[in-house]
Amino acid sequence: MEQESDIQAQRDLMYGELDLGSLTIFSGSFINYGYWGDVAPGREITLAERTASQAELYRRVVSRLSMPLGAELLELGSGIGVGAALVAREFGAVVSGLDRSAAQLGRAAEANAATLADMPGRLSFYEGSVTAIPFPDASFDGVYAVEMLQHVDDLAAVAREVHRVLRPGGRFATATFFAPDGAGETPVADLIETVASGVDVVRPIGEFTADLEAAGLREVTATPIGEHVWRQFDQWVAQTEFRDSWGRNWLRCYENGWIDYYLVTAAR
């Protein structure tokens, strides 16, 4: 328990005081690896393209919810909130962002001041845990998370909470990295610093889909989308001051079949 607390403290520091979103491997106040189209090897990637890749990952996830205008959605781990704001604007949704970091919620209020003013009642932010969601049963038509569940130690609890707060017929969608089923023992922890520290947890994808089914969710799917993530993200990192860092090992892990990126969906 003490070790888990220490790891969570590292995560809180990373997103709070250290402000992960300020690093040059991210942009536009997003914090994800992006969903990319084709990028010619060796070509310089623009800052606008990098930001667009991160926004596109949100679109890919939320489009899987197939929600009508006015649907009430919950984002788990909403961070600086620019993704939640995008969803409210582009999908016509009423979005509640949930994050455990008071510092991130403060940044979200500043970063999205115009959207909050222009769309009253359509976007709001709350402090709380994804394993004990502070909303009543059947509060939302859809729940989604973009590249944050790798920071959660108890995904079974998340699955149960998602099932609880979804209305009948509601949907869940998420995207982040997992190990492909059957990968077995791999050297990922030796190659990826955040995995070695426990900040990122890389589980077999089948464990998470089993958690969703055990929680009572149905129509569970897991689609690998690594071809739209790893090579292009690595090409971007190569342009930054992190070009010689362990961050370049993500692509190596993907190419060896030790890790992949997945879009996971389920229905209530």
C-alpha cells in the first residue's frame, strides 16, 4: 500500500507541480501521443500537425460513443480540459471533466475560460477519482478517457464505476497503450522509465476487456491502432530535445510486439 501511495504521489507531481503538458513533446495543452495520418519518414513535422494529432485522438475516441446532440458525457482524467472543450464544441455534448489534480483543474479553468463563457452549462470540471466517481448512478449517456488509464492501479474498479454511472444503453470508449495478449515477459520496464517507476502500468489488453465484461458491460471491443501512433510520435520526439531519451524506446517496444495502442469500447 505504501509503494502504491508513493507511485500515486509521483503521478500527482508529474501532472501537478511539474505540469507535464508544458513539455515540448506535447502541444496545444493536450497530453497524449496522438492519432496520426501518414507522415513521410524524415519529414519535419509542424507544431500545428502535432497539436492536430492529439485533437484527432479525442475525435476517434468520442466518435465511438455514437451519441446524439446534447448527450451528457463524462471524461475521466480531463487534465487541462482542452479535449473536453473540443468534445463539447464539435460533438454538441454536455461534458463533465473529472480529474484528481487541483492544479490541472486550475489550468483547465484558465485554458477554457472562453469556452466556459460562450457555452454556459455545456462544460464543467470536477475534482475526484476515477475509481470512486463522485456522481450518482446513471448520470451519463457516455463515458470516455483519452490516454490516462495507464496511470490507474485498479482498472477493475474503473470498470465497475463506469458501469454504475452510465445510463442503460450508454457507451464507454477509451484509448491508451496495453500489452498485446500473449506477449508474455518483456523488457518494457527496462526500456521505458515511467513503466520502471510504476507511473505507467502496461497490462495485457485482455485483462482490461475482461474487467469491463466482469463489471457488466457488453459489446466489448479492443482495436489496435498502433500504426497511427508509434512511428509518427517517435518521428516527432526526434525533433525535440528528448531525441536521445528513453522516450524513443516506445517505437522499439511496438515493433517487437511488446506494446500496442488500443481503442476500447463497451456498452451498458
